[in-house]
Amino acid sequence: MGEKGASYREAGVDYETLDAGKRAAMTLAAATSDLLVARGATPRDDSRGEPAFVFELAGREFAFVVEGLGTKSVIARAVLEELGVDRFADVAYDAVAAILGDLACVGALPLVCNAYFATGDAAWYEHEERARSLIEGWQRACADAGCTWGGGESPTLAGLVDPAEIELAGAAVGLVPQGASALLGEQLAPGDEIVLVASTGLHANGASLARRVAAGLARGYATPLADGRTFGEALLDPAPMYARLVSRLHEISAPVHYHSHITGHGLLKLMRPRRELTYRIDVLPEVPPVLELIVQQSGMDAEEAHCTLNMGTGWAVYCAAGAGESVVAAAQETGLFALRAGAVEEGPRQVILQPLGVTLTGEQLDLAP
């Protein structure tokens, strides 16, 4: 078994180094909390290290997040050039889904989502069909999530961004519904049920590794998958808008105690809260063929794969005992496949992936300041 994270590190993404930098930044960020108090608001410092920052203002809880798509837009450019297929609407949708997914993790519903489109050369927009696809995808994603697109920024960063590429990112503000509280992990308890919601493929994490795999394939992005689709097109399938599921769960007053967005770090994210609890998973969603190919070609074992990619799980809902079936039904109502997959137990902080015989330990995920 190889060194954990080696495949992704070779592709240019080193989580150990990145996470250390994040922890240092959050420690300094916490020192600015009093400045928010001076403006009449109250920071939820226990939200630092969660997917979104939470603060209280005028008796309501708001959440704020900044997120990006990573290098998936590079794949979209290559697929357009090599296969003649324009999927920029889908990568724009993916960017919004990534942003609003992190916002929804704390139970907030999106109000405003702003865009950040950075190019290396303004000539990127001269390809009018591609540019139109991009903005239409962003608008469609905001509409699906029920939030407004307030605006954003589109800098030209010559010398920093390759002239052929575009970086997609953005920020969003959300509001926790009246009568609810932000979900930061303190409500989790032994006996809670874990519902896993299926992914559609790569989502917004692992694009650097996917690009490295494509470069080593004889047919590159045109490589056929087991389901007959090309590798490139399958990589660009957009993520579901999980914010819609969170909205539905609020509507039915489901007893939800936590959400986890399964992105970077893969299924390690099932134990994102810094709680001494064990998360036992008895059944997993199917792994999409596009992820199977990445795992096969990169030589990852089951543990490394599930610490790197979503491996078929895009979202997790932790709910009170007996509520799992209602959460599964809510997912189905919003067009998602979900299954009651496991439970929270007393024990050390770890994830037990029972079907794989794999145990992920707390030391493998440290995101808190």
C-alpha cells in the first residue's frame, strides 16, 4: 500500500501542507472577532473550520463562504478543443454548486451568490458561444438554488492566469431559517443515522489528478468508459444542487443534526466535526465509472481513493434515530439518490467503511485552528 495522498500530491495538491496553512490562517482570523462585535454582530467562532463562517446579526444567523472550482475549467477547455463539446455551462453550474453546498452545510439557505471569473487575457471572451454558455450556466445554478446572482468580478490577470484559461470562483451569503439554528456539529450524538446522497462524478474536487490521468491515456479525454461515454465528458458532469435538499429538509422540519459536503479529503469529511465519535458506514453508493478509471489509472488503493475523491458520495446528512427514511424521501423529491447508510456511535473519532474493511482515523483530518 502506497503513501497516503501520494497520487494527489504528485498531481500538485498536497493536503497536509494546505491544511497547515489553513489552520494558521484561521488562528489569525479568530483574532479579528472583536471587530465584528464592534459593528453590532456576534461571530460564531465555533464555525471557524466549518465549511461556512456563521455570525449573528439582529437576532438572525447568517453564513458566508468563498469557494472555487479549482482546475476543472482546464478540462472544459481541453474537451471543447479536442472533442468539440462545449461544457462551460456545466462547469459554471459546478462552481455555484460547490459554493452553495458549503453554505448549506451549516443549514443556511443561499440569499446571494457572486461570481469571480479571472482570465489571463480579455480575449477569452471573444469566443462568444463559450462565454455565453458560462454565464447561462451560472444563472441556471442560482435559479435552481433559489438565490440571486448579485454580480461579481472578472479581472484579467496577465502573467498569473494562463491566457487560454479561466478561473471560476465566487462568494455567497445565506440565512438560517427562522426557528432553526446553524449546524456546527454540537448536536451530533450516538444513535444518529447517517444518510449518504450520491454524487454524479468528479464534482469540484480531483480535477488536477484527472488531468494527470488523461495525459497518460493513449486517447486522452476521448478514452471510452465502461458506460460508453468519453472520459472527458463524464468528468464535466455537474454536481447536484444539494442546497435544494437542505431547503426541503427545513420545509419538513426534519431533525437534522449536521451536514457534510464530500469534496476535498473524500470520505474523511464524514468526521469533519472535532467530536470523539465513530461514524460507521454499512453501505455505500455505487462508484461512477469516471472515478473508477481515475482510481485504476493512478494506482490508488481503496483507502487512498476514499481519502481523495468522493467515490460516489456527494453529501451526508446526520439525523435523529428513526428519521433516516424521511431524509431519503426528501432527497428523492429533489431528484437525488440517497440511502440510509450507517450510524454515529460512541468511540474514537474515526470513519469505519464496513463494506471496504477500511478505517479512517481522526489524525488523517485536522481542519480546526
